[in-house]
Amino acid sequence: MAIKEFALRTGKPEKTIHAVLNGKSSITPEMANLFEQILHTKATYWLALQNEYDLFRISQQMEEKKTHYEEWAKQFPYADMTKKGFVPKTRKIEEKVDNLLQFFNMASIEGWKKLYFEQEIVAQFRVSLSHSPEPHALSAWLRKGEIQAKVQFASDYDEVSLKNALSNFKKLMINEAHDFFPQLQHLCAQAGVKLIYTPGITKSSISGAARWIGENPVVQVSNRFKTYDKFWFTFFHELGHILLHGKREVFLEEVEYSDLDKQKEEEANLFAQKWLLPEDAYQQIVKEGVRNVRDLEFYSRKYETHPSIIYGRLCKEEHLGYGAFGLSYKLELN
């Protein structure tokens, strides 16, 4: 049957039939029904062919994007992410692409860019990583924290409960129990705060983050600090962000990013300082001097803090040298 005759019998323009034959136009349910009447083949047969062809074209398009996707996947520290349990182990680049998309719960890398770079879903992530030095690794670390937070239980957030818990957090720090972290998580959860430990991955270079996920604030910490005093300063610093600053903000520590607010960072620093070692107490210690471990322990009892807090600040401000008195206060979280 000639195309012209077929077009006449179906009542469709000849150019439409040409477009279908050339793969430039789809067979619609209405057209499939007309084909059934003229050619005596079921409409479902034509629709099935159209569906098969559509899937074939999508597969072709994905192949065309493959090289672009592979370059994206190569930007992630995949081997370290595998080691830390973020993604499954594989050496095949196409499987890495699939695993990363599943990890981020994205159908395409365009979605990843819109979330982490262009802030198109402001309700979920309100910081653009476009100007950070290693956005791929950083986004992976943050995503892992989000996954962890979603399966961790916490009561409804209560600001009063969190403020009342601050002194208990400090007591836990002073007592230095070997299992302090799960105890700290429990105390946080009672106040409605989810405390997450996510091991750092290559190039992520972040010590902590504070943000809201759902109806709960989340404090996410890494193992970048390595010492007891830095862990506690990071923890209280993030609590400062939660208590002092907006629910709609995200704070990333030790990372340069486009929405970095240095004033709010300083406010969080002062909050942590107030709870761990007030400025007047610190200045008094500097004035009197720390000559040995006994002095350090004396001041920690006097000002109700942990010796590492005093020691760490004295070293940072060069009143003592790192390693003085043979101390290090190393910390390893698993």
C-alpha cells in the first residue's frame, strides 16, 4: 500500500505517516487504533512496538551521555568511599556511575548539580558547593550523613531541653568515658538532635556540619579533628549554630563555600568558648602560666573543664608547644 493511500485510508496527513516511518513521530493510542482498522493488526501490537522503540532511544541517549557521566564519576574519591562503606566496590566505570547515582538518589548528574550547585531544592540543601575546592567529595560526605540521619531515632526537637542538656554534655566531656560518643548521641537524641559520625573521605576536608533534616537538627562530625579538645569544640560550635541561627541554614566547618557567613561562624566560636573555657578564665591561666601537668589538672578542676581544652588552646596560641609535657590527647572514633 502506498503511503499516500495509507494516509487517505487512516485520515491522517501524509507528512504524519512519513514522520512515523522515519522515527520522528510516535504512534499514539488513537493512531494505533486506526492502524488496527486498516491493517488488521492489534492496536496493542503497535503500541508495544512504540514502547520498545522509545526504550531503545533512551538507551542510545544514555550511551551518548556515558562519557560525560564517566568524567563526573572520576571526580569522586570512589576507592575511599568504598573503603568507608558509602558505595559498593567495583572497578568498572559504568558501574561506578550507576552506584553514585543510586547513592545520591538521582536519575542523572543534572539532578546532582541542581541540588548541590544551583540550589534548586532549597528546602533540602541550602548551600551551593560550586565554589568549594572539592565539591564532589564534600557532597558525598554530606549525603552519607543525610542517609545516616534518616535511620537514626530522635525525639521531637525541643530547644529548652537542648539548653538544659548543655551542662550534661560538659560533664560527659570532663569524665572522659571510653564510650562517651554513644552516651552523647543518646543525650542529644533526647533533646531532638541527631548526632552523626561520618568518617572523612579523601578530599572532603571538613570537620563538622550543622543543618536541619526534616524536623530535627543534625550535627554531623568527621574524624578530621584527631584530638579530644577539637572534637568537643566542633560539637559545641555546631550546637551554637543550632541555638543561635536559623533553621533554614547549613553550616560547614573548615570549608570555603559561597554562603559562608563569617560573623555567624564567630558567634558559634564564642558560644563554644563560653561553655568550654570562658575567655576570662583562659586569660587568667595565661597570666599565671602552666608549667607542668599538675598545673593543667589544677586549672581544669578550677574552671570545670577538661585538661585538653586548656592545653589545646595554649598550644594553638603558642603559649605552649605541641607535645609539651608529653601530652597529645589523641582521639579515634570508629
